[in-house]
Amino acid sequence: MPRNLEFDCASICMKTGQKCCNKDCRQWLDYEDDLNCTLVAVRKNGKMSLRETANRLGVSFVRVKQIQDKAVEKLTGKIDF
């Protein structure tokens, strides 16, 4: 799904209050409180802690922290790709 359609889809879900059923969308999230959409989650909640993120993704806090650390390393150029 093109990026602008993802935003449109999230907007529609937020307006209607219906959860997204498009599991093929890269923004789909198995978390019904946020209408199954990462874009809705960010719009509704703003910044989230690593624990809140882990809860939504269904993984441990430690795993989310590992992913964050790796991303920061890549962004700061401390590791090779």
C-alpha cells in the first residue's frame, strides 16, 4: 500500500473508530486498543515508552531495547552495514 494511502487508511479508522483488518499493511499492528494500526497508536498516544512499545508488539522490553540500541548505532555511524 503506498504511503499516502496508509495515512488515509489510518485517518478513516480513527474517524470511524473501527479497527483495521488489512493485515498486509506494513502499519498493521495486533493491538486492538489502537485500532490495529501503528499510525493510530502514535496519533493517539504520542511518544511511548519502550515498555508500551513492547506491549503493543508482543515482545519483551529487553528486545525492544536491543532494537533501539542497534538503530542508534546505525544512525550514529558506529557500526558497518
